[in-house]
Amino acid sequence: MKRTQLFPLFILFLICHCIKINSQILTPPLSKLPRINGAKVFGVRPNSPLLFKIAAAGEKPIKYEVKGLPNGLQLNTETGLITGKLSKRGDYLMQVKVSNSLGNAERSLTIKVGDKIALTPPMGWNSWNCWGRDVSKAKVLSSAQAMIDKGLIDHGWNYINVDDAWEGQRAADGTIQTNDSFPDMKGLGDWLHARGLKFGIYTAPGPKTCLGFIGSYQHELQDMTTFAGWGVDYVKSDWCSYSGIFDQEKDTSLAAYKKPYLKMYDAIKVQNRDIYYSVCQYGMREVWKWGESVGANSWRTTGDIEDSWESMHEIGFNQYFMYPYAKPGHWNDPDMLVVGNVGWGKNLHPTRLTPDEQYTHISLWSLLAAPLLLGCDLAALDDFTLSLLTNDEVLDINQDPLGKQARRVYCNRSRYKFHLYAKELEDGSVALGIFNLMNYNLSYNDISLSQMGLKGGMIRDLWRQKDIGVFDDILKVNIPAHGVLLYRITKVDNKK
């Protein structure tokens, strides 16, 4: 066939592909009107440098205002960056206003100065699930720039975390060095901070990382001091080679599991800046029960996730009993998100999760109040993936200031794998996730809210961002295979 004959077929393929993608998108197009997104509460320790980006979407340019900004903090009215330091403990309530040529929006923001940080789960990106060993400064900057250019930063995404494979050797004085792929870590951190992004890095409590690079064993304080000098905001500490130390010491007590992470925490807490502490040891000895006691802001509860229904299902739907241990400042971590182009190295591929499985993935992690860390190439986001990550009504469930993890309120094991999760929210409403774990569609005409301990009210479909009506008790639903319905139930005042 001649090239001229192939061209119309190629155009037809592109049209059909675009129609297919658009038919899978549930999130309505973003409005050009201004909207404030992201966390409504932010924690900082006394005298720690504060960096908070007001997340606001809408037609650019956007102007930012803050009423009640306390002394010690400054606002950049062009970028929405709040910076500075606060020394006095307490809650600082302020009113944020954003405006563009089409209108304005206002919302309250509370900065809590005290002993807790990470009052809502972190939202951002980690290099591992796309670049693996092949990570470099250029690739990190590419995803960071994409987080800005594609508007993710306007919806609360702000961490850029470098995982394993950045490490070089140690200098004569023991200071850890970077390898050739990362010639200037402080420069990278400064670049991120100037744009309102947070900077994360990876290490291990053992002598080697998972890929065999230098770990922090016996250099905990020295490494944390180096990281703080680079402007690091987030440290992931991965068990890996510490297994060898653990086996040599022949101590299997709970204290032995805590020991390396307490050492790291002792080194983190004396730094002159707030550093989010991510403990990664795959759920050993029920880490969710003691992660808070070693200073962790989050703790991995599982092994590594893969981009398959089997992996996501096995991990996500086995977090239900951990809900008592999640709270502001301390989160159960079922691992990173596997949407978009992933690959753990040079050869990336689109996630193997179907669109409905991706809706389940994002919905469940949001209900679980889990860290939302993307593991894909942000520069290559397609429209469908972008719609998953910019639905603010869904993200608000994850970022709710009450900080409760959803409870599993129903699990039908006798006939179908059909689960319901309910998450209490700060304003008194409830987020409800109805999941179909079977590989075919399901329909129900008799879901009773009262039997699950829930009250009726106005039900809003969060993915479609529309009210579907007032229901006192019984719901009728149709759920696609491996899919989800994500609702918000708000009490209706019948006196009005």
C-alpha cells in the first residue's frame, strides 16, 4: 500500500483513539473560573522554614491575596507562594482569595505551628516507577516542569521525590556525594522551591540501598545534615540491606525492627527544617501499629505495587483493618500510584490497568487517606490520566482535614466481591466508595445505607461532579467490572 493511502487510515485511527479516550473521561472539563484547591490545613514546626503554594486553578493570570497573614510570613501575589518562619505555637487562621479576569474565589487556610507536620497526606511524584535506575537530574526536572505546565501544581500536587540511584561515594570525611547524574542537588532543591515544589530524596538505614548504592548506616546524622543543607523536604528510608545487619544481631524483638528508624528519626528531628519521614519496610511486624512511635509521617504497609489489577487489588483492598492508625501527621502507605506511563527503567509503557481499574485505584487511595505519589512520566500524561489527577472533588476526599481513613462498612463474600467503604469528612458529610471486584458488571437495587450505619442525604457523584438526588436509605446502582462509584453524602436540612 502506498504512503498516500496509509495517511487517511492513520488519521482515522487517531480520531477513533481520541473518541475512545474522551468516552472514558468522567471528570468534567476544568472551568476557567478561579478555584482554590489542595490542603486547607498546613503544619509547620516553630522556626522551620515554611513553603506553602496556594493551589488555584482557572484562567491565568491569577492574583493571590491572604487576609490575616501573620507576621513572619510573606506572600508572593503573582505566584501564590507563602514563605517565612513562625516562632509562636498556635493555629493561624487566614482567608485566601484568588482572582482572574472572570471572577474570584475565597477559602480559609489554617497554618498550625506545633509538633506535627503532614496534616494531610503528601501529593506528588516519585522517580522509581518510571525511571528506576535510569533516573537523572534532567528527567526529574522534566517531570517537575510538567507538574507545573500541565497544571497539576494547581490541584495540590507538589512533591518531587528522587528515589534510588542518585548516590555516589563518600568523601574522606564521610560526607555522601552524588553520582554524575545529579551534579548539583542543592541547585535542584533551590529550583524546585522557587516554583513552589517540595524536594524529596531516598536513602536506606543499612549500608546499601536496594540497588546497591551507598546507604546511611552509621552516617545517619551526617546524611540528614547533608540533606537538610540541600533543602530536602522529604526522606524515604528503605529497609533493603538492613536485613543483613538484622540477621547478624540475631534480635527479632519489636525494638530491633524499630532501632534503625529511630536512629534516622533522631537525626531528622534535630535539623533546622521540617523533613517528612517516610518509613519503607513493607509492613513487617505490623508497622502500622508502631510507625508513629519512630517518628514516621507514613509507613509502607505492603511490598511494591505493580501496574496490574492483581497487584493493585491485593494491596488496596487489604488496608481496611488499618484505619485506626491513620491520623493527621501519620499515614498508612499502600505504595505509589500506577497510572500513566510506567516502566521502572528505560522502556516505559501505558499502565496495564483498565480505565475503570484506574478509577478504582484513585478512589480507593483517596478514601484510605493514603499518600498520593505518582510514578509515571509526567511529561507524557494523556488527557485521560490528567483528568484522573485534576478532579478536585475526588482529591478533596484524600486531603480532608479530619484525616480519617475510610472504614470498610460492607463486604459481600457469599455471592459477589462487592465492597463499600465510608470515610467521615470534616464538614459532617461522608464519602462512600462502592467497588465491584468482579470481572463483570454488577447491578443492585437494594443497597441500604442505614444497615451500614450511614444516614441518607444529598448524594453527589464525585467523578462526574454532579448531584444525583436525595436518598433516605435505599440506593440502586450499576457498577462496571473492577469499577467504582464514588459518592459524597451530605445531610439535607428538611426544615428549610
